[in-house]
Amino acid sequence: MQTPILLRTATAAALLAIVAGCGQPAGSATQPVDASAAIDAAVANPQRSDAERDRDRYRHPAETLAFFGVTPAMQVVEIWPGGGWYSRVLAPLLQSPLIAAHFPATAAPDASERRTAYFARSRAAYAEQSAAPDSLLAGVSLAEFDPSQGLLSVAPGSADALLTFRNVHNWLVGDAEQRAFELFYTALRPGGLLGVVEHRAAAGTSREAMASSGYMTEAYVIELAEAAGFVLEARSEINANPLDGRDHPAGVWTLPPSMRLGEQQRDQYLAIGESDRMTLRFRKPAALDDGGY
């Protein structure tokens, strides 16, 4: 077990106290927590590594979560959290355990050997972290998501918010992107929110080019969500990057953090930074009352 990180300053201790207050079970005797302050505290948590903090300038977690309207009292589902970068902000923030809808424990029968192995490694690493008592992921509830199997192991209508970061392009494999949004709609309660951050392609980019580059057009993502029943509530340029020309030899994976080309033009891609991204907030319509309308 790793040695817990010591809090060295009163400021750091105060920040963690706010986050700890957010983590109390629903119904416990705690003072109301200001959502903005709680988000800021979760982002400032000194247990986050320097490498994670370095990504904040590209991913703007405090501004993004505030734009989505995430609050500590919400039941939040994060879709395909990967290594847990956003989870380590979300988990300490929430009163109820974060639900991480990770890769499935059993891959689809037609999944490639490479994809199956990647799913297994990533899920196992995340599960190991969530089982460690001194991890920021401690206590996260692990679920499964795979739209190619029609799978989201979250109770229908149970989530207040469902968030997905840089994932939509992955679901083009197997033509599963529409099914993904349909599963999101089912999992959310009426009035629940869907927050999407995704690499942004130029308008008019073909589906084939989106699949190969990892960049999606904003119009297509909105179309998918609306076809599933969602209403686009707002969009933001929080995660825009005008330096990203979106035309790279290895698609979005040319840029940090992947840097798929290694040392080839490394300084150039580091100077660009992470990808240009759309940030969209959708809402599942609230159920109609019984007034006959």
C-alpha cells in the first residue's frame, strides 16, 4: 500500500476538508456545500499527481463540470473513464459513489483480440485503483458499458448526470454510436443531464474520416443525442483549441497525451497541445405531469 500523501499547508487541508464534506453519504448531518467551491477543491486536491494537474490547462475540469451543472448531491455515471483522470476529480466530489461504467468484463464475441486485451487491461487497472483505500478512486462503483453489446449495467432512470469525455469516436466501431446515446437516455432520470466532451472535426467531415482520425463533427454528435431523445441545452468553447488544425498523420493520437509519432516533430505537437474539443450539455426531458397536457 502506498503511503498517504501528507498535507503540508493549512490551505491544502482546508481544500480537502471541503472535498471530504462532499463525500458524506446522502442524508448525513452536514452543512450544505457550495457546488462551485466543492468542484474547485476537488480539482485542487493535492493527492492529484503533477502529471494529472498538467492536463488541467487543456481539459479545464473545474470550468467543464461547472458548465455541465454537476453538484455533489448528484448520482453521476462516468462512461468509459479509461485510466481515471476525470474520476479522480469526480469521486471525492460526490456524496454518493461515482459509478464508473468501464469496459465490459466480457468483450463482444466479434471484438478483435487486440481490443479485447486492451479492454481487460484497462478495466483491471482501474478496478485495482478503486479497491485501494488510499486512492482517489476508493469506493468507486464499477459498472459495464459496451454499446456494441447493448450493455450499460446501470439501473434505468437512476442517474442524475451521465458524463463522457473524448469517447464518442470509439463507438463508430461496429456502428454503435447511436445505440450508445440510447443507452444513456435510458439510464438517466427524467430531467437528467448528459455532458459530452469530444474531439471536434471540421464541419462536413465524413463518417469514414471521423472514424480514422478520432475527430467528430459537432453536428453529428448533436444529431446522435437528439435522435435518442435528448435536448441540446447549451454548448461551450471551454475546451476549444484554435492551435489544433485537426489534420495530423496519426489523427488525434498525434497530439498529447498519446504522441503516437514519438519524437517525430514532437516539439511542434507539444506546442499545439491537446485537441480542439466540443463541450455539449444535453437534457433528458422531464416527465409530463398528469394535468392532461
